[in-house]
Amino acid sequence: MKGLSRLAVRAAFGLHQAMVGVWTNRLRSVITVLGVTIGVASVVSLVAIGEGARVAIVRQFESLGTNVIKIESHHWLVGLTPEDARDLELRVPTVSVAMPVVRADARVKWRRTTQEIGILGVTEAFPVVRDHPMAGGRFFSHLHVRERLRVAVVGAALVDSLFAGRNPIGQPLYVGNQRFTVIGVLAPKGVGMADDVDRKLIVPVTAAQRLTLSFRVNEIWAKAASREAVEPAVVQISRILRLQFKLDGLAQPAADPWMDGYRGGYGDPYYGFGSEVKLALPSGQGSAVTVTSLNELVQEANEANRVMTLMLGGIAGVSLLVGGLGIMNVMLVSVTERTTEIGLRKSLGATRANLLYQFLMEAFLLSASGGVVGLGLGYAATGILGRYGMDAVASPGGSLAALGAALAVGLIFGGYPAYLASGLAPAEALRRQ
């Protein structure tokens, strides 16, 4: 017990001496702390920018729905139809629902307001496929689709931009020269989210075909039964489309970057090709159909942005090294100027461990002060960036890593001067006076 109390007294005395040493050289200490502060603030803010970009991209993909597979035609020889969606739903057991999609732009008029608006022709499965709830009214049913009824569901942003904030449910509007009736309003997804669905007019796919004067559809959206079922569904859908349209398999040679994710499996050449499979025209000139797993796109975007965040943090970490060099410089100068003090303390019984502890504590105080102030500035910078429209998300893990790096840099760069100070012989230190 007596030994512990003696150790505590020595530790407290060493801390007090370290604080006196820092306070005695206030200007030099402030400049050193400033270098560490800038380094930590840079790491926190740049990591926040990278994390914000990652979160925004992941949120953008996830807003399109979970376990969704998109089939898109790129050539008129491969014409997708609503019957193809029904066929895939029946033939692929891992697909719970498949939905044909028609995309178009049309002039929409309500009373005296006219706007050019994106039209999305879908089936009653849209809320399930896209995981999109309603804010008011109801979505159209299978009967509306089958009978080609002219009903519409509006995106949340159109309530203000087209209907001037009035309740649009029950209101008639004109798409081209065709009269539609609004029966529902989608819940808001956010600006730019879910393919900017907040600014789109959703109509039955059959009504959209009548608008475009075409029996074909632009895309098919399928929803797998589970996350594990997505990849097998992509494989089977690709195989079905290849045989149906007599395509030549992969659209690009094995050297292309999109094939880097190949993992093999199931004995099928398309299995495991990262986020998408491309099928080529019979002539081999370009892709005819793309089958894309949005789950894989989310994961790939997530990983890519994590790498970018680490790179940004590494670049900002260089300024921490500069701050560490500043600590070493200050400590070396301090040791040189305080040789008399060191010699006197040693002659009075101070051990090498006591001096090593004192100078390490000085370095720790400098780096800790700079780290704490840098965290505050980093979070303030993140808030300012967010206020001015930039996606920036402060990461607790990144912040702790920056603070830990600042403390480690202080102790590492302060270790050598502390070692020099503790190794001075009393007679030599006093002779340098």
C-alpha cells in the first residue's frame, strides 16, 4: 500500500513538472499544438466527406428496393414485353414477383399548370418491388392494369410543383391529350432518391403503352425472395434470356473490368460476375441485355467508397506526421535548454524513469491538447459542410482513430527526446550550464 502511494506521488509530481514545462514555453507549445490540431481536424473532416459520399451512394441504391434485379434491353432486336415478366415470375422459383416497366416523358397539365414530367408505367407490384409506401390514397390494382384504366399515382414532389400544395387525390389531369385521374400519392423518398421517383407520375403499364404506342417495355424489375436468392436468380434469368433471344453469351471479353468479380459456381459461365451479367447480340457487337443485381451494386459502391475514405484519411494523416515532427523539435529544444534542471534533479535523486516519464508526459499533453481541439474543429467543419449542401458524416470510428493517432504520434516523436533527457549524466548536465 505504501509502495502504491509513493508511486502515485511520483506520478503526480512528474505530471506537475510536465505541465510546468509546457506552460513555461507557452508560445512554442501553442504552435506545436496547432500543428496537431490541424492534422486531426483534417483527418476528421476528410473522413467525414468520404463517409458522407459512401452513405449517400448506398442510400441512393437502397432507395430502389432490396433484393431487386433489373433486366434492361439495349437493342431493338431484344424487345421485352409484359409477358416476359410473367414468364420469368413463373419459371424462376427464387423470384417472388416480376414487373414490366415503361419509361417516357410527357407534357402533363393540371388546370393552367403544365410541366414536362417523367412517366413510369408499372404494375400493381410497384410498392412491393420498390419497398415504397403510400402517403395518401391508394395504389392502382391488377384490375386497373388489366382494363387499361387511366389512373395515376403522383410522386411527393409533384404535390407542390404541379398541384400547388393542394390535395391531388381525385383530381383530373391530362397526360398528352389523355385524361387521367389521380388516386394516390407516394411517400417521399428524398431529392434524387429512388431514380427521382418523387418527381414522377406513376401509371398502369398498359396505360403507359397506350401513351407510347408500343407493346414493348424498357425494363423488367424482379424481386428475389431473399438476399441469398438474388445471385441464383440472376444466373437463371440470364440463361432464360440467352436461350429465348438466341444471344451469344457474354457481351465483353474476359479481360474487361466488369468480369473481375467472377467466382464460378453452379457449372454456369455467368455465375458470380459481380453486380451484372451482359448478354451479347448474335453478331457479338455490343450488349443486348443487362441483368443487374442492385444488392451487389450497393455492396460494390460501399466497398469502393470505403477505400476512398481510407485514402482521404491517409492523405490527411500526413499533416499529423508534420505535427509529430513539431513535437519532436520542441522536445529536443526543451531538453537542450533544460540540461541544468535535468542535472540538478538527477543529483537530488531523480531516476531515469522519473525524467523519462516527465518528458513523455509533456509530449502527451501537447498531442492530447491538439487532438481534442482538432476533434472539435473537425466536427465543426463537418457541420458547416453539411449546412452548405455537401454530404459529410462524422464517423465516430474515424474520430477515435484520428485522436489515437495524434496521441501515438506525440508519444512516438516525444520518446526520443525523453530518452536523451533521461540518459544525461548529472555531472555532464551541470557542466553544460
